[in-house]
Amino acid sequence: MTPRRTFLVAALTGAGMATLAPGLLLIPAQAAAGADPARRFAILIDVTRCSADCTACVTACQAEQGWGPQGLGAADPHWVRKVEATDPTTGSTLSLPVLCQHCDNPPCVDVCPTGASFVRPDGIVLVDRHRCIGCRFCQMACPVKARSFVAAPQDDQRPHMPRGQGTVEACTLCVHRLDAGRQPACVEACGRDGGGAMLFGDLTDPDGPLVRALAARAASSLRADLGLGGRIRYAGL
Amino acid sequence: MAAATPIFTALAANRRIGGVVALLALLLAAGLAAAHRVELSGHAITGMTNHVVWGLPHVCALFLIVAASGALNVASLASVFGRVECKGLAPLSALLALALLVGGLSVLVLDLGRPDRLLVAMVHQNPTSIFAWNIGLYVGFLGLGVVYLGLLIERRLNRFAAPVGLAAFLWRLVLTSGTGLIFGLLIARPPFHGAMMAPLFIAMSLAQGGAVFLLVAHLLSWLGAAQPAPETERWLGRLLGAFVAIQIYCVLLLHVTHLYAARDLAMERFLLRDGGLYPLLFWGGLVLLAGALLPLLSRRARPLAGAALTVAGGLVQLYALLIGGQAVPLDLLPGRVVRSEFGDGVPASYLPSLPEAALGLGGVALALLLVLLGCRVLRLVPEASR
């Protein structure tokens, strides 16, 4: 080959590899590291102890994960939100936090074209932000609108929670805290600053407080009629 | 009809083509600039939100993708159903199908939050995702379409066009079903959920694609290609009328079945009566589609007017379906009225932005540019003497 042709081949090969490599090689494989497949974390929310004027769980989540209103209206992120539900017959009103239900059969995971939405071995539903292409199909699929799209540039991000513009995000059940043996930030804040409505635990621990509480009171996920299951159970609905 | 072998030629250069290409290139550039702007600033500068996650770009992209499938009608009629009078238009039909699909997919890709990760979508495919299946269906259709087009325009290989045409015909039925099921499989969205979306999208594709074909054929004849034979055009117009009637039937069936379910009544009231803009668009689109039947099926047929009304009605209907369906409040707690700062329990608002419109129009412009490019460099339009 002539030197010019050699140079062209080398340049094109280099350019091709530089283009392909980020997509093919740099996708981290340790997304599920730290998860214990023998455990099934869950939260029981007693809505009778959740008051309408309390947003301790929302504030704690924002502080922990580094999200919050950016003045974008309905395009603002909302990993957890407070919802008021009124019975039209009796007029009785309940207040409850709505977050990712960490479904047993998550439709967001089913529809995700790239597998960016996935279930950790311990059942927590997460988004691999290195693989998310920002198609928002998971948002269309979620029955409780628990997922948000990062619609603007982000700064002041937490080291454990990089938030990529153009990708989808949702409650992670504070996996970084769970993997360090701590409780989710919302649960901690609810006990400290709120009504103590949230009880965190492991569904596989038959003697644990969560299982005992679930045995004592009827509780269900949101939209239980869809048969998706879920790790966020509500008592008193 | 006499089975004369059509003689194909390339579209000769002229000032009209130059003007149209300049206009389309301008629209394409505006679309690319809009996509770049959204990528830099984020989707916050668009009208799309966490309620209406798919907006005007998706309406345009879906229209183009659906029309791509239907644009192949004429080639299928020639190759699969033996309509010899369609043979002269078959290569244009295949080219248009390819161009519309490329235009639609370009819009979809450029609207992604991370369009730079397209390669990720190609190498990591989730087998349970209908979206991932559709990526395969679209790529397969492009491959099949290119081969089919080659067989149609290469006289020595014409004899192989029939089996490949049959494969392309069957493939596009699956493809359009797959596109409809992107919505039909959404269990959490009652306006979309259900098997009906597959036949509805097939009906839409047959009608919209057929209409776009007639309009593009006329655009090309204005640019110097041969005018389609009037009797062929009238026949295609009558066929288009049948497809439009099927689309209307599917749309009505979708809503009537929802109306029968008590749990969906509030949703149907919103979509058909109380939802402000969306009922207006729904009924307006339906009137346009029904209005298309007159010029398409009457004794003094005017296929071009019918095609224009079909495209207008189809676009409006698609907007009402896609955006209206997302504007419907989700039933978070069945039986209860819900409210939140996020906007639970109330209809979502959506106002398309300029970048979204530019991106959508850019996709249309790209499709038409590809058609013109194909007609200029390939011998695929019938000679004017015919």
C-alpha cells in the first residue's frame, strides 16, 4: 500500500473505533454490584399517618439524590410526590407519597428497548443511565407516572447519583444507602420529621417488623388491579 | 388492460426541481438545527413534559412510518396482486416507502434524549420490548425495500420481484402491527391499550400511504415526470376510498368498545366531548376523512383532492390519538379523585414548540428529498410518452 493509502486506512480505522467504542465498550457492568438476591426490600406506608401538609419524604429525597424543581413545570423531575386522594362519595381525603412501586413485573423493564431499565437481583428497579437512550417509552408504560425525564442540563449532582440530561430517572430505593446497610432517605425522614408512616424492611425476613406489620394489616400496591405487584405497599387506602 | 412493459427514465433537471430542492433543504436544515438545539438545551425547550412525553415530533414520525408502509401499496398491487396497470408506478412506490421510513426514523432518533447512543440501541436489544422488535422490523423493511426496488428497476431481474414483493407486503403488515402495538401493549394507558391498535395502524397505513403516494406522484408530474394514467389514478383513488372507510371504521370501533366499559367513560368523555382541543381534533379529523370519501368514490372522481383530505384528516386524527391519549389523566387510585402539585387527576396540557415543528417538518423534507434524489439518479419514473 502507498503511504497515503496506509494513512487513510489507519485514520478511518481510528475514527471508526473512536465512534463505536463508547457505545460498545464503555457500558459499565457493575450496575447490580452489591445486590443480595436473597433479600426483598420493601416499604409499607400507613396512609392514616401521612398528613397532607407533610413533605418530609419529598424534601429528603431531593436532598439525598440531588433533584428538585427547576422551574420547568410538568417537565420538572419528581422521584416522589405527595398526592391527595378524595373519596367522591364520603368526601374523606387521604394523603400519600407516590414513587416507583418497584413492581415484581415492571412494565418499564418490559418495554425498554435497550435493557437500560432493569431489575436488580434483590428486586429493585433501576435505570442504567449509560444505556438509556432517552426514548421515554418507560414513562409511557408506568401506571403511576413515577419516572421523570431529565429535560435540562444538571449541576450540583451527588457523587452517588449522576443525573444525565436526556435520560430517564426514578426512585432507586436509595440503593447506595441499602448497600451500606442504611435505610432509604425518605423512610428515615418520615420517622424523624414526619408522621412515622413509612416502615422499611425485608420481605424475606419472616420475623422482621415489616412482615409482621403486613401480616397484621391489609396493604396493597397502587394499581394492584394491573397485577404488577410491587415493593411499595399502602395500608389504610 | 394491456400488459405493456413500462419504460423507465430518470427525472430530468429543471428549474422547478431546483426550487423544490432548495425549499426542502432549507426545511431539513431547520430540522437539524432544532434537533441540535434540543440536544444542547434539553427537552425543556420543547412542549413535551413528564405527562405528554411524546409530542409533535412523534406525530410526524409516526405519520411518516405508517405512510411508508402504505406507500408500498402500488408496488404490492403490481407484484403481489398482478395489477399490470400499476407496474409503471411500482418503483416509485418502493422508493417512496423507503424514503418515508428513513424520514420518520430520523425524526424519532433525533428526538431521543441521547441520539448519540443510537448504537447502544442497535447492539443491546431487550427481547421483551416491542420497541426493540420494531427496530428490527424497520431495519428489515429498509433492507427488503432496497432489494425490492432494485429488482423492480433492473429489467433483467424483474422476474424475482414477485416473491420479494410478497415478502415485503407481509413484512409491512407485521411492521405496521408492531408500530400500533407500541401503543397497544401499554397496559397503563387505557386510551391506547388493546389489540385494536394493530389493525387501526394497518388501516391508517393503507389510507395515509396510499394518499401520500398519489400526492407525490402528482408532485413528480409537476416536476416533469409522466402523469399517472387517469384511469389508473381513478382506480387507485377508489381503492384509497375503501382504505379510508376502513380507517374510519377502526377508529369508531376503538371508541365504541371503550364507551361500553364503565371504567373508561370518563376517558371517552374527555377524548370525544369535554377535552377541549382533542375532541375538536378528533371530530375534525373524522370529518376530513369522511369528506375524502366524496371525491374518492363519487362518479366524478377527484383523487388528488381526496388524497389531500385523507392526509389532512389522518394527521389530525393521529395528533388527537397520540397527544389526547397522553393528556387523559391516569387513574392512579380507581374510585378516588386525586390531586397533586405534579398535576395528577387533571388533564395534561401540551403546546408544541417551534423546534418540535421544525424537527417534524425536517423529517418530511428529508423523505421528499430522498424521493427527488432517487428519481434524479435512478431510472424509475415512467417515460413521459407513456
